Amino acid sequence: MRIGMLLASLAASLAHATQAPEPLPSSLHDTGLYAEPSGLQVRPENRGFTPQYPLWSDGATKHRWISLPAGQSINASQAAVWDFPRGTKLWKEFSVDGRRVETRMIERLEDGDWRFSAYVWNEEQSDATLVPSDKSRTVSLPGGRRYRIPSEADCRACHAGAAVPVLGFSALQLSTDRDPLAPHAEPARADDLNLHELIAKGMLVDLPRELSETPPRIAAPTPAGRAVLGYLHANCGQCHVDPKLSGSAVPVELQLAHDPSDATAGTKTIHTLLDSASRYSSAGAADARLIVPGDPQGGTLLARMRSRDPRIQMPPLGSAIPDLEAIVLIEYWIEQDLKNNQETSQ
Amino acid sequence: MTVHRTRSSIATLLGTALAIASPLAGSAEPAADAAASKLAHGKYLVTIAGCNDCHTPLVMGPEGPERDMTRMLSGHPESLVMPPRPVLPEGPWGAVAAATFTAWSGPWGVSFTANLTPDPETGLGKWTLQNFRDTLRTGRRMGRGREILPPMPIPMYKNLTDEDIESIFTYLQSIPAVKNHVPEPLPPPEPPAAK
């Protein structure tokens, strides 16, 4: 009898697991982002947010929104691995030279899995159409610039390896203690959702008390060091994360994702950067270092950030133009702060 | 990926159901036999799929070129620093290979075959099955790094079943570890300047 009940329960679970989600709508307007069938007024319940450390996207301007199912909240008991309710949707709109190019959407399905999609905007800028997910597409922008729309596999390359697939919506990114030196920092908009409001309105629960009472901030010995660690967290931490936090993470020793609940996380990351040999080495060049204090030309970290050769570049996808602002910041940090031992003396 | 995850969930559920049901049916395959079968299937696939052709270096033996099985599947030897690639004349020749068959030069640049042994520092020792599966499915290292270059036949191997990939990975994790740091690929030559 007990076996029979177990099998019945398994059958019910199997039926649930095989229940296919609704197919993605072909029009962005049907995803729930906008208030009107044809207008571009965002629904008031879809809240905008601006992470303090933005991902470098070749200079594109970005707008971001999140929608939580009514009456549900994010569980933040694991400060670095928020658990979003099923039905959560996030959108990110990319514009180049004042024109919308694409809007990406990620959503958590009823079975707990995440789905990724991209919509490309039409010439009239009135709507965006779902892009087939099987492979990446390249579109031409005015002026001849080429722009790559990611495939679903590209989306997962960055999002699926992270501790949680939502990358720019976290305690550190939404902290009200924003880093003024963050490369490409965008000022928070007046109606942006931030950590304080999320907690106050019950949209986020169980965040460790120390983070809810004091806005998260990367502890680093120098202002430049703080900004460097924030940049590396936002641009590299999705893959360079503790593999134990994600079954699909890469087995990297260089971990750059920042855990806001660990007060020593910044110092640990700096020591890892200084102490680790680079696993990347060109032919005949063994024992390369990631960083050589005082010498911005001497390590592989900046060499790979400067490159956009697909065999060499970091990040390996999602960018075709080196991030000069970040490179200059990290050069300064290596040449000044690290040379003077300001980062390691504490 | 939703499909994959769902398949995985189904497989897990079916596996659980079978694990419960099988003792009743009295037809359970002993776990040791299943593991041995998976290992043997992986060895078979690695053998017939040509993995050794490029990932085990060729050396000159008394009867001509032969695989150096003391370095089985360890990729391009780090001790063999290749000279500059030869410049091919215009015409139908498109690629050249080192005598070891572990370094290849073509329009994609120069690629060096990877160390597939379970050495933790230079091979696949720290990889998970999912890292390995993501590599073959997407053509990117571990599904998220740089693209895998020719002559690795990713367009064909991406069609391997999950079961085959698991068998191959199981076998590769069982072979002797060889410490061999394979160099990173080189970019293709710059196109000649316009006159």
C-alpha cells in the first residue's frame, strides 16, 4: 500500500514535471512589461532598478524592470543566493545611440526552472519581436555597427553558472550605499526599487540582520580597490563563483563573486588575485601571474580584459569592445594601490 | 535548456520509481555491473570516436608514426613549443598539422588539443559531468568559456545522447592522470594589408 502511494505521488510529480510552460509570446508587448497593448508605458507594478555595478555591454544604455507575483516575496536567507518566487520576470532593455535595440527577459517558471529570451526592436521603435533562441543573431545598427543578439545558450553561459540566475538584482547591487567610483555608474532613478524599499514593503524577507540594518558595502582598503572588486563581481563573478553554489559553475579557483554577508570577502578576493598563478598561458609562457603589483602590463587579468580576440578575451562573450574605463581603473589600482601595498597591509 | 532540465527531472523521477519498483520485480542490475557497463561503453565510444587521433600525441616508432600511449589523451605536449606556423601558398590547401597531430593551424588560428585526463590542474580532474556535457552541447569550454576550435567535431558530437556523454566522461575520469599544461590557442594571421 505504501509503495502504491509512493508510485502515485511520483506519477503526479511526473505529470507536473512534463507540463510544458506557456510558449513565449512573439511580441514584447504580450510579456506583461507595458501597460497598454501598443504603448511603451511600463506597468506601475513592474519596478525599475539600477544596479550600482553595471555589467559592461559595449556602452549600451540599459533600463531594467522586475515583476514579482502579487503577494509573494523573495527569500534572502542566503544573502548571496536569493530565492525568487515562481512567476518572477525581469526585463533589460538595451539602447544604442538613443535607439532601442533589444529587450531581454528572464522568468522563473512554475517548475522552478528559468527561461531566457530576447526581443529585437523594429525600425519604428514601436515593438520588439521574439528572436529564435537556437543561435545568436547579428543585426546592423545605423552607422554600420554590428550588434549581437544572444542565443539562449549564450544567455545561459553567463546566467546559469551563477549562484542564482538573476545577476544584477542583489543585496550588494541594490544597496543604498552606492560606490561613486563604479565604472559606468548610473545614478539611481527616483522611483527605482532599492534594498531599503524591498525590505520595508515585505518584498524581500529573511535577509540577515546585519545587511538589513546596514546597507551592504564592499570592505576594501582603498576607494579604488572597492570599485575594482565591485566591477569584478558584476562582470566576472557569474562564472568566477564558488562551484558549490551552483551545479553548473565552472571549477575556477579565482573566485570574484562577492558575498555581502562575509566582511572579509574583499580582502580574500584581493589575496586570491595576488597569490594565484594564471591558468591561462600562451604557448611557451608558463607561470604567468594574474596581477603583478606595480606593473599593469605584467599580468594576464588585464591582458585578457584588453583583448577582444575570442580565443583570449574576458569575459568570453557578451562584449566586442574593451571596457576602457574599467581597464584604466584597474591599471591605477595595480600601479598605485598595490605597488604601495595599500591593499595588502590591512 | 528547459527541455534538458525537464528531461533530467523526468529521468530522476523515473530512476527513483525504478529504484523502488525494481526490488519488487526482482530484476535489479547490480550497481557494480551497471558502473562497469558504463565504463566499458565509455571506453568503446572514446576508442571508435577518434578521440585518440588528436588528443594522444603521435611519436615515430620502428614501424612509423604511432600513438604514445604513455601520454594517452593528454593533449598537445607542453614541452613541444611549436615554431611559427607555415605560410601556405594560395590554393586549396587550408590547414596543416604538427607531426604529433596535436597542434593544428588553419583559418581559425592555431589550436592545441586538450588534456582529457583527470589531472586536476591541467586536465579534467575538477570538471563535473555537467561541465563536460555543457562543453559538448554548446561548443564552449564548460558551456561558458571560449569557443572550442577545429578540428574538434563539435557539430557532430553535440548530438551525443546524455547517456553517451556520461559514459565518455566516466571513462575519461578513470584513465591515468597526466600533468600536461596545454597552451592556449593562437589567433589567425593578420590579413595582408591592402595595397
